[in-house]
Amino acid sequence: MAQAIQDISWEAEEYIVRDRNVWWYIGLFLVGAGLSAIAVWQSWWTFLVVVILCVIAILTSNLRPPRKIKYTLNKDGLTEAGKLHSYEDFKAFGILKEGSHFSAVLIPKKRFGLSVKVYFPGGSGEVIVDALGARLPMKEVKLDFLDKIVNFLRI
């Protein structure tokens, strides 16, 4: 039987804000323009629309500041902005360090289930890890291929 844990609450940003200089935006424009030129040259109109929408989506998501999300760990699971993630849906958790930022990654039981990544302040890490460890086994996690690409591209 798992031991009872106290409610632990904290706030954190929903994602890491990465530094981007003017060269990043120039690179985005050049890649978008290059792919658009190829699409027009080959008459791939659907691809052209997808490229334009992707560039617009990247720009708008980068201009929007991250929301502060309230998290709570209790006996039922992890509540993220009012949505409960039950412990029964996860087989383990792990801790990731990206630069100076820490996050807990809840690993789903279902093969194609989505993992839940939760950022937390460094000072609260021990309490959060202990609370998760009381309910789930800890497992080593690494950034997956898509996360590495996102970090490299600073998206």
C-alpha cells in the first residue's frame, strides 16, 4: 500500500523560453522561402500551404509568452491546470534537466499514450520527487529525438 502524501502545489511556466536573436528569425524566413520556392517550382500547392501555415504557427507560438500553470500532487494524482492525471495511467516517472530547468516526466502505461512533462522550480525538486516516488517507480529518462530537434531549433 502506498504511503499517504500531502498535497504539494507549485506554479511553473508551460514551456522553456529559448533565446532567439535576429539570425534565428532570418533563418526561419529563409527556410520558409526556400521551401515555398521549391513548392511553387514543382506545383506542390498543398505543400506550399503547409509551409506557410507552419511558419505562421512557429512565429505566433514564439511571440506568445508561456502561461503560468498551477500544479498539485496529491493522493489521486497530478493535477495540471485543473486536469487530473491519475497515477494509475502511468508506469513510472523520471527527471530531466534541460539547462537550468528541471522537469518530471510521467511515463504512460499504454504503448501509444502521451507522456506528461511537468516543469518545477529547483528548490521544490526533492519534495516533488519524493511525492512521485511514493506512488511510482523512478526510471531514467532521456530527451527523445523530437525533443532534441526542438531544442536544437529553439522552437
